[in-house]
Amino acid sequence: MATNLKALPAKIEASIPEVVRETPWTTAAAAGTLVAGAYLLITGRRKAALAVAVTGAVVAAFENPDKVKEIWDNTPKYLRAGQDFLLRAEDVVDDLRNKGERLRAMLSKV
């Protein structure tokens, strides 16, 4: 059975879904590094996860450098928002601890 080698690339390309053909390789690489970095972080390989995340960020920077610059410029705002969130969470935990102590004291009197 002879195969026409010139027709083979056309057959392969026809079997690829349209969404895959339309997705730029940089987007696919950045998404892949995000998934790989998350997996490595979950499995406890923090250094490897950091390296993969940096690689994904570099690939994303190639695709859209203006967006990366915007994110970099807004990093202090993101950090402040994260810090504010942690402070509020700390206040909630302290409030719950105080209420728990009061409840424990009330129950011990009964």
C-alpha cells in the first residue's frame, strides 16, 4: 500500500481543530507554562515552578509587551490590595478568636 507523502501534510492539517489553528503559539506556550507551574507548585517543587512561571512570563511578554508593562506599572497597587486583604483577614480571625474565648468562658460558667 503506497502512501502519497505530498498529501500527508494536508491530511494532518485538516485533522487539527480550527480553534487550535487559530491560537498563537505564544498563547499556548504561556498557558502551558501556567499549568505546568501550578502542578510543580502543588507537588512542592517551588524552584522549578518559579523557573517555569518566569519562562511563561517571558513568552507572554513577547506576545503582548504593552500589557506586561501595564501589569508591571500596576504591581504596587496589586501588592497594596493584597496587603489590605491580609489585614482584613487578620482582623476577622482575631474577632473570631475573641468571640470563641468569650463563648468558652460562658460555657465554662454553665
